[in-house]
Amino acid sequence: MAGRGELKSRRGRQGFTLIELLVVIAIIALLASMLLPALSKAKGKAQQVYCLNNMKQLAQGTHLYSGDNAEWLPPMQARIGSYETSWRSYLYRYEGENPHVYDCPAEKWEVYAAGKLTSNSNGPPKMELRGKALDGEIRLPSGIGAVDVHWTTGGAPPPFGRPGDFYEGNVCRWNAVEAPSKLILFGDGNSDIYGVWPDDRWWIWKEVGDDKAPGFNRLAQGDRGAVRHNRKSNYAFADGSAALWNAALIPCNKEQCYWSAKADPH
């Protein structure tokens, strides 16, 4: 028969009961449920700030490009021989040949640095196209789009137009910009809301209604990038600044338009 000392020793070696383990697990789960939203919010904020910094770099690169090209802003899109290229190839060397600057970390699918073609997403990456004026470069999507909202000739002049040898002939020069702090150059996402322009997923434009008319609203149009950061999105301006905006509040009326080189364009 075991003595009192042996019984006491055996009891001291017993582990947690099932109820105690369940209580500990419940406490851990409760703490995790409290921490995860805060961690997710912090991660989202970090991605938004990183994206905002990329747009600032693109705005600065635009000024550097213009300084070397008689104050002309790079074209939104240009034809080279039998193929086309986008604004990204013109700014590439001014961005330190860094393809990641064209992207937003919150965007997982349309990533320029990944080299994936929009109309051939299952094929191998085309890394050699990034930042080069080569056939197929325009088919690489990017997380950040340049602005050519009122793109039709005779409308409100956009910051990034297209040359007249093949397009509208509305390429912009800095002396045409009347209010740099109120002219948007870059923003989150693109305006291919119906998925019918797979080669243009690096461009913000007015897809719904008369593009020359006032009243452009990315939120109402359905631009996915316009709600990328907690129902808001980043924008870079012609004066080199950048900020987080509610897309529904960006002016586009007869008095002012943040999408146009002219202060009162409509």
C-alpha cells in the first residue's frame, strides 16, 4: 500500500486536465481574434504607404523625363513601327530600372514586375518586356495607372496624351499645366471595368459616358483600383505630392477638374 508521500508525489506529476486545456485554448483564440484585425489593418496601412511612395517616385521620374525632353510629358501610349508601347517604357530609366515602382503591394494579380501578360496569364513570364519599348510591353498590366481620362481630341487636355501620328495628338507639355497641385498624374489601378481592354490595364480613363464631358467619378464608374485601400486610393499630383483620396470626392466639373491640364476645362 502506497504511503502518503508517494501519493503526494504522484499527484504532483499530473498534467493539465481537459477542461484546463480548453480554457487555455479559448483564451489564446480570443487574444488572436483581438490581434488579427489590428495586424491586418497595420499591414494594409503599410501597403498603402508603400504604394504612395511608388507614385511619388513616378511623379518625380516624370519631371526628370520632361527635363530631358523639352518639357514634354511622356506619351500615354505610342506606336513604334508595327507595335505599341506604354508610358512605362519611357520612365523606366528615370526610375532606376526598377519594375516594382509601377506596382502596388496590395494588388496581387496585375503586377508589372511579374512580367505576366494579361491576355496570356498562363504562359511564362516575359521579364524581358519590362520597361522596354518592345512588342508586347503594353500587355503587361501594372498596379498603378497613368491618367488620360478625357482622352478624346477637343476635350479637357489630359496630362498623358497620345501623339498625333497615330492617335489623338494631345501629348502634354508642362507649360500647359495651369494648377500642378490639382492635376492627377497617377492613381491606383486602371479603368478596364468591363474587361474588354486587356492591353490597356495601366491607364485611367473615362469609360462610361462622353469622356469630354464633366462628371468623371471612378467610384461610380466601377474602377476596382479606386477602392483598393479601405475604400480609398492613392494619387500622385503634378507638383510631386501624393495623397490618399476618396475617389467620389475628386473634382471634375465646369469650375475645376483634377484630371485635366487646364484648371477649368469643361
